[in-house]
Amino acid sequence: MDLLKWTVCYSWKSGHLLWIVPLLCVGCIGRKAAPAKAALADTSWILVGFGPVDAPTTPIPGSEITAVFTADKLTGTSGCNQYSSPYTIDGSAVQISELAATSMDCPSLLLAQEAQFMAALAQATGFSLTENRLIIETAVTPLIFSPLEPVPLENTPWQLTGIAQDGVMISTGLDVMITAVFANGELSGNAGCNHYTGTYTLDDEALAIPDTAHEEAFCDEERSRQETQFLTALNTVTRYTIDQNSLTLQDTAGSTLLTFTKAPEPNPLSGIIWKLVALETADGPLPAQGSLVTAQFMGGRVTGTGGCNVYSADTFLVADAYLLLLSNISHGFESCADPVQRLENSFFSLMETAESFTLDNDTLIIYSTRGSLSFTAENTKATDSFLFVAFCAHCVLCGNTRFVTTILQT
């Protein structure tokens, strides 16, 4: 797929709108450019388009490509990985050299877009800066940015990432999401075991949470300990800071008590075991074999069984764009008799090339460049058996896939 050209992708065969990427109107309102010597230091930007400037194309929905400038360093996210580089300015000329980046794996579309962005950034030649637009000219294509605004404290779902313990920040470490939502003077969320509520007052960056109340459901000792620690910390907060998508709560001494990140958007596919009922390939449909083929989406991953072997994969899902991409797919290699083996091979092939989905009540259809997969909701709560599958799928080398498949049959 040409990442510089796609704007609308519609499947005439299925009648499904796969995604819409609106064209940007760059330069619709004339603005006087800032002087060429205008400093980029202490500015933050998010990529909104690849050139040409008069007809740019937006990045893939949900992928966040940013550029944060300090006095002499550029850092940011490239849609999949983190990058950094020193930079120099001479008038309106800019040079970005010695680009360094992490090397996490991502879906192929995101990696292709990332490679395109990084290649352009490495060949930057100049820039123009206005109040609400940064354009970096490159030898390849212009990169068009808008200001990256920090998320607001209020009406944003926050997820706890760290809590101070004996003066040291530690990760929450538990599989339960601890959350906080500030709205109209009222605070609410999940404390790890119980739901809690409270009140708060704001004055610029001053924040006071004088009281909280919570339910008293039973939970294990570790969760109870962390819940008490979290609620106690909330009541000693005096100020907050926000850096893009990160929230830090501090006490009167300026010590960090709690850190949060903006919580991910709800995944409409999670919490359900999806059972394959139809599989369509370029060569025609395959019978689902009363199928043991399943999928469950949990926390940025999908796990299940392909009919013979368990599997797991990372997911990149943007619900409002119906975008679904998979990466890092791993599965067992136990052989099965046909037609189950043929079904599994086709299933993995389609999942590896997934691009979009539709969801209609209890019916999920995943569209691939090679065909489609249709699922129905088997139930709305993961069973112990399926959770065991998810655990084993995360470590497919355990080799006990036939035992797991037997469990699923019961």
C-alpha cells in the first residue's frame, strides 16, 4: 500500500468502509511565517501529514508520530518506536543527524510508515514555523506538524503506572488497572480492588484531594496493601504536572507520589471469546469444521487456538477507524490431519495480513488482504480454560498444545 496516497479504502465486495483518512487543508488560512531564526527549542509537535503541502496525506489512524525539541536535541515517537537525535539550525536550514531509535516490532503497515518518516527526517534540509504549523522540508517529502497539546487533567481517563514506596517509584506490578477520572470537582476510579470516589479542588497547578471513600470488597493481601497505599497517597497530593500523555501527582515537598498515563481507548472486542464460523480466502471459502478456532482480545494482545495449535499476537486496534493490525504472531508447530491443518494454515495466513474489522452485535468480521474471517461471540466472559490457553499461548514453546486443545473441547 502506498502510504503517501491512501485516503479512503472501501471494499466494494463486502460493502464495508475499511477506513477514512481525511485530507488536510494546509495553508487554507494565510499566516505570516515566523522569522527563520525562530527557535524550535521547547516546542512539541505531532505529525499531521506527509507532503506535498498543498495535498498532504494523514498518517495511519491511531499512529502517533511526534517531534519534541529541546535546545539541541530532538526526540519523539515514530509511530512504533522512540527516536532521538541532535539537531542544528542555521537560519531556516535545519540538519538532523545521528538518528537513533529503539527497535520494537510492529505491524508491517506501521513499520513501513515509520521507515518513511525516519528516512525523510534524516534528510531534513529546512523548516518553516508559524503559530500552529511546523513544516520540515526534506529531500524526500515535506513533514507537516501541528502543536502537540498535553491532555487535560479533567475528563481524561488516567491509568496508574507508578507509586512511590520509601522514596522510590515502583511499577504497580499487578494485573488490575488502577484508574482515576477527574470531572467537575469529583474524582472516581478503580483503586485496584474497590471502586472509589472523592472530591478535589484545582488552582492552576495546585491540586487538593481532601477525602476519598471506597467500597470494602474482599481482595488478596497484596491488592489490599497497594490499594491502601494508593488512596493514602491521593489524600496527600498538593500539585500536579502533565507532560503530553503523562500525569504526575506530587506532595508539598515536590516529591512524586503517583504517576499515570492516559488510559487506552476501550477495546470493543475484549472480554469475549470469539469463535470462527466462516473463513474466506482468495481460492474460496473453507469450512470452519465446527471450529475450535478462537480469538480473545486482551490488553493489546490476541490469543486463542488455530484449531490445532495455540497462538498469540500483538494487536494495534483503532475502534473508530475499524483498523486492526497484528504483529509478533507466534504459535505451536504440532501437525494435525487435514482438513484441520489446512484450516489452521489459512487462519494464520489471514490473521497475519489483517487490516480492518467490522463489529455487528455478536458478529465480528476481520478483513485481510487475502480474505476474511467471520466470528461469533461464544460467550461474554473468559472461562478458566481459555485463560489457560492465553497463558500457554504467551509461551508456545511449552509444547503442551494438544492438552490445551482437549481442554477447549470440554
